[in-house]
Amino acid sequence: MANIIANEVLEEEDTQKDNFLTFTLDSEVYGIEIKYVMEIIGMQSISKVPDLPEYVKGIINLRGKIIPVMDVRIKFNKEPKEYNDRTSTIIVEMNDIFVGLIIDSVSEVIIIPESEIVAPPEFSVNKNKYICGIGKTGEGVILLVNCNKLLNEEETNALDNAGDKLL
Amino acid sequence: MAKVLIIDDASFIRCTLKAMLERNGYEVAGEAVDGIDGILKYKQCSPDIVTMDISMPKMNGLDSLKEIIKYDPNAKIIMLSAMGQELMVKNAVINGAKTFIVKPFKEEMLMKTLTKVLSV
Amino acid sequence: MSQNDPMLESYIFEETQLTDQLENLILQNENSNNYSSEVINEIFRIMHTIKGSSAMMLFNNISTLAHSVEDLFYFIREQKPKDVDFSSLSDLILESVDFIKVELQKIKSGDNADGICDEIIEENKNFLLKLKGENAYKAVIFFEDDCEMENLRAYSVVKNFDELANEIYYIPEDIIEDDDTGKIIKEHGFQLFVKINKSYEEIEKILNQTILLKEFTLTHLDSYEEFEQARKQNKPTLTENPIEKFQIEKKENVRIENIPTAQNIISVNVHKLDQLMDLVGEMVIAEAMVLQNPDLNGLKLDNFENSASQLHKVTSELQDLVMSIRMVPISNTFQKMHRIVRDMSKQLNKEVQLKLIGEDTEVDKNVIEHISDPLMHLVRNSIDHGIELPAERENNGKNKIGVVTIEAKNSGNDVTVSVEDDGQGLNKEKILKKAKKNGILKKSPEEMTDKEIYNLVFMPGFSTNENVTEFSGRGVGMDVVVKNIEAIGGSVSISSVEGKGSTTTIKIPLTLAIIDGMNIKVGDTYFTIPLTVIRESFRLIEMDSIININGNEMVMVRGECYPIIRIHEFYGLDTKITDFKDGIFIMIEKDEKYICIFVDELLGQQEVVVKSIPNYIKNIGTIRAITGCTLLGDGNISLILDAGWLISTVNISN
């Protein structure tokens, strides 16, 4: 019985495996695996929370659930932009960790087969450590985001930041 | 004085056995010449112990053994076998023979065996 | 995945109940040094059920283990042997119980129940054999030279034992089929292994009846190891396995029995309760959003207000009721302590009696889970470090049996659980010495009150390896206990009289989810302070009340000086209200330490539903003095302040 269930789940994941939700920051297009995306919402009022890194803007109330939001531009070391009506928040979830990603605008869901994905270049001036691959499509390249790193790398960062913050 | 029944088709063997037994204080209660005779004589003289040859005319030692045991489950029967009769001996033991001696045997061995079998 | 399998959940529930039942049974009865026939039958019944259910769920290790205990008790029940060593038997059963418990934990967490219990099963079997009076022997037999067909003679020997022995194995094995074995026997002898209810002399006698026997050696085997080795090399004997003295029921009756209960109780899935709790919390928020809706500001609506009042009444009652459903008496956790006291006193050769007061105090189910481990730790501490050895106690004029008392009681919003022992108490010098040695002594000893000295034992780093025994503090000590308690909003304190004993008290909030709070604002950020820590709030009348000592701002209230924390400064928040005269002071207290915090404005009291800080933010780990968040009536999110944290940042010196 357990085996059947496991297989079904695997199949489900499989069918979503090559699906990516794409979004833009400036002229760059990024992609994130659809299996981590819970929903996409417009901008909501953010309650500020002290003692957090600059890229964590605060927390929002999503139908009673409290979710922290991250400005991806800041996280990726870009110049922050003022939010407009196109700015969206992608709510992602991984291992019971929920985060809202504030990005310039959402594009679409596309399929990028594994064969069309290459590893990011080793040496690059603006090396973004959250990119785990580059997907090639008819219209150009998509920078694939490593969701795990994005949501969990905080621990190492935290130790650095903590030193600064606490007196 | 323990009573022994000798079942063997060779008179030479019956003779030798008788001499050995009487030398050692045993009484030879009877002698039988084949399997069927053996059963008869067993019923007649009710020996304490039996020496049974394996290959005999009319009925062999194994079948005789089976019949005697059927008649008297407590019968103490010692098989005397020649070399090369392992299978029969095995069967005999499985079917109730107390033990066996292989010919040619030493008198001492026979006596030890008889003593043991009778003492149980 | 396993969470959703109702059959598995049912199994886990049933087996947990049964093992608890069994454990309690043993603990209650072992002192009487005899098990009544009802008890024996019950133990048999429980193991029988566990065997069957586990077999059905394919947990074969548990099933086999239960089977070995079942066999043991079947024999005891049927044959009623005399001189049973019930003390050892109790230990044995508890070993099996422990194993099963561990496996159940694994199953619960979705791991494999892959524990190996061969040793315990062997012990159970051996105990049974000893009861049966069964012995194991090894004989090596040599036949007379030239007697021929030694293998056949060996067969006769085997036949002699066949009727009498419980188990027979021999080497070489195929004496009937293979004539070459005769040679082996001639050279090395015929090895015979038997398990039999006969004495050494009796076996000797039987062997001496072997016909044409030259010589033999006979050994009484103490362990069944050699026997097992022989068994592994053998298949069972010629005939069917010899007569067993009794037959065990062959039917695998695996109907899961209903545990009889005294009251009308049903078991409810905890997840459903959690959902219910969450919904009620949402309802409280929704109600607040309606009743405190900004649209209503300034409107006089008599009818509406009457209805609102009624609504509030009903929702409050519903809230209370739901909370009470989640409340379980603490007795279950208390009962576990019996086992700990028993095991520890045995191991340490101390005599300890456990007293329980307030067992039916009810506590939220969530809280129980967080209290269990700390409580066990405290009890272990008491027995390990507190209670003295019987001789020492008598020398000091104490009763040689030490007493550990666990008491639980409700006090308003909190539940207090205390562990008291009449042992040697805390030695201030020893504590100070140790604290100094481990570098955690921050103040000079003269300036410390007794309470502060005792509280040193809670500091991380207090326990070092030397002090670690098998039972208490694996080098982490009390500070872990404290952390766990504080994680659920509680506190730990300790008091002691040297030579007489110590008492450790745990205070925990009654429920985790809903608290009475005071909402405040600083800049754009909302905070909520639990009402329980607020002593008073006030506006500053005169600036004279403010004193500055070495850069530390303090405020005078009725002749007493209190340190000030400017919340906007503490958190780096932008606000227009920075002048003391423009804002509000709130005096808060924790563990008899008082400070005043300075905020922009008071927004009002509210019953708030506590939601935990999002995992993502928790993982970042940089937030100070916040224990959770809550949704306000107007939809805003408020951060719940941790008074203790705030207070600890201030160096209080009188």
C-alpha cells in the first residue's frame, strides 16, 4: 500500500518536474521549479520586523497565515526598485518553510527539459550563488533558481549578520 | 542365568555361538535355522535375548525381526551381519533391533554387547 | 505518509496502550514478589495480542519477541511452577517492553522498525528453560575399536534419547544415509547435543547403556551457544520434533481488541483537535475584526452592540470548551516517573519513594509533550545528585528511604509542576566553585542572593563532564531543561536548604495558543505584551523622575529606580516619539526583576491568538526578544514581546 502511494507521489512530481515559473528582474528572466510555488499574489501591506537582513522586508498576513517576504532584487545584490502594480509576490514552500518572493513581474510557466539545461559558468563577474542552472529556450536563456539555497542559506548568513547586529 | 535364542542358517555358526555362550555362563534356550523357525522358537522358549543372522532362507533376519517385535515389542534382538550388509542392518536397527555385531567378531565384543543389552 | 494510514495509527495506539498497561502492571506487582493468577493471565493476554497484531502489520521482530514472552507466561500459567524468580522476571519483561516502545517510536516517526531483539528473546527462552528444569548437555561418544558401523551405533544412541529429550542435535548429521560418517565417528567421536529435563547423573546412566561403548565425555552446557551452533548445522531429528509438554494455540487471532474503559471516552485524532483549535483561533480574530471594525468608529448602534455582546459571550464559551478538550490530566506523564524512580534506585542502590500530588491537574496536550522530558531530567537529577545513599541518610538521622515528590497545580494562567527531594540539597560553595571554574561566574559571590547562586545551575556550561553520570546531564545539564521550558513560554526556578533537600519548580502557561495581551505601537511596528508580565503603565509627569547613571537611563517610581529600554532604540525603529514626555512607560517584571519599557502608545487590551514565528525567520535566528506573532483586529500583524529576554539585556545592580 505504501509503495503505491509513494509511486503516485513520484509520478505527480515527475509530471511537474520540468515545469518552471518564470519571472523577471530588470531584463533578466529567472525560473523556479513549479513544485515549490504555492501561489502568486499582488503586493500586500508588509509589517516590518526588526533584526532581520535587509532583503527580508517583513511579514504579511495571507488569509490568517503569517509569511515572511523577501525582496529578491536585494537578495541578488541588485538595486532595489520601487514597487508598482506589476510587482508580485511568489509564495514558495519547501520543507514547511514558507517565503514570499517579491519580484518585478511574473511571466509564465514553461517547460524546460533536462537536456536543455546546462550548469552555470564557473567563473563569472556577477556570480549569483542562487543560480543552479541555465535553461535554453527559443527566446533566450532562463536563469534557474536553486530554491533550497534561497530558502535555507540563511544559517550561514545569519552567523555573519548576527555579529553585526547584536551590539 | 540368561536364556539365549540363536537364529542362524549355518550350523557352524550355531555351534560356535553355543560354545561361546555356555562358556560365559549363558543358557542356550533354543536354535532356529531360518526366519520362520526363529519366530516359532521365540514363541516357544521366550528367551531373554536373541542373536539373529541377516541372510537366511525362507525368511531373512530383517523380516523375522519385524515379526518377533510385533509379537513381543520388548524383544531384545542382536543382529549378526556380514560385511556389506549395511543397508539391512540399518533397517534392522530402525525396526527395533537393539544393536548389531559384524562378522567376524571377537568373543569379547559379543559378550560385552550381550551384557549391555541385558542390563537395560 | 504513515500518518494517514488509519490501520497503522490504530495499531500504534493499541500497542502503546498495551505496553503502558503492561509496564504499570509489572511496576505495581513486582514488590509483592508474586504475581497473582489474574496478573499472569493478563500479561499473557497482552503479549498474545501484541504478537498477533504485530505479525499482521508485519513487524516481525516485535511479534517474535512478544511470542517468547507469551510462551514464558503460558508455561507459568499452566504449570504454576514454584520458586519463580519474579524480580528477574520483571526485569526481563520490562526489557521487552522497552524494546517494543522504542520500535513503536520509530514506527510513529515513519522510520523502519529494524531493531534487533535476538538477545532478549534468548534471555526469555533461557528463563523458560530454567523454569522447565531443562538442561543442555553435550556428549562425545567413542565406540569400541573394530565394532564396525559406528554411525549405526550412534543412531541407536540417538534413539535412546529421542523419547526423552526436548531437542536433539548431533554431529555428524547424516549417520543413516552416509556410511562414511562411521569413519568420522571412529576418529573424532560422535557428538550429541540434547536439551532434556534430566540431571547429569541420569544422562550418564543412559549413555552408559550404549552398546559397545568405549568411552564418552559428558558436559553440562551453561549457555546454549554451542547448542545453537550445532542446531545451525543440523536439520531437526529423525522423528518429528519430540513431544512438547504443551501446545500453544495455533490460531492467529488478530482481531484488535477494544481496550475497556471506565468512563465514556472516545479517542480523537489529535490533528482534528489542532484544526479545531486553529479554527477557534481564527474565529476569535474574525470576531475582533467585526467588533473592532474601523467602520464602526463613532457610530452609536444599540441593537448591534447587544448582539455583539451575545456573540462575544458565545465565542468565549466555545473557546473555553475547545481549550478544555485539549486538556489532559498530567497523570499519564506522572506515571512514567515511577519507572524512572524504580530503574534509577535499583541501579544506584538508593531507596527512593515517589509521591505524586495533583495528578488530575489538567494541562494542554501540547504542553504535556514539552514537559515530559524536562520532568524526567529533574527526577533523575534528584535521585542521582540529591538523594543520598541509605547508609549516609541514616547517619544523618534521616529515614533511609528518600522521598521525591512531584506536585502539579493550577495557578490562574499557569500550571506549576515542582519536583522536590529530601536529599542533601544544593551546596552553595560547590556551585560557586564550579561556576567560577567553568567561567560562568559573572558577579562576585557576595553580591549574589541565595536564589541567584542556585540559579547558576541553569546556566549553559555549568555541567561539565566530571559531573555527568549515565542518567543526568550528558554534559548539557539543566540549561537544556530550561531552554525547553522557556520555548513554551514557561520558566524554571530552584530553591534548596542544604542538608534537607531541593525543589525545582517549572511554571508553564496554561495554554500555548491564546493569551491576554496589551497591544502597543512603536513607529510603524505593532507589539503585544502578555498581560501577565505587566505591572503598570504610566505617562511621565516630570522629567525629574529620569536619572542617568553611566549612560543608563532610569526612571523613579515611588522611590524605586527602574532601568529603561527604549523600544524604538532597541529595535532601530523610526518613530516621531522619542521624547519621554510624548510616549508611554510600561513596567514589566520577570523573576522579580523589574524594568520599564518606553513605547509610542497603548492600543488596548486584547485576547490574542499566538502564532509562531515563521520558520524562515526562525532559521535566520537574529531576532531578539520576540516569541511569536499575532493578528490584530484590523488585520495588522503584531510581534509578541519576550519580557524575560528584554529584562535580561539590562544589567541590574542594586
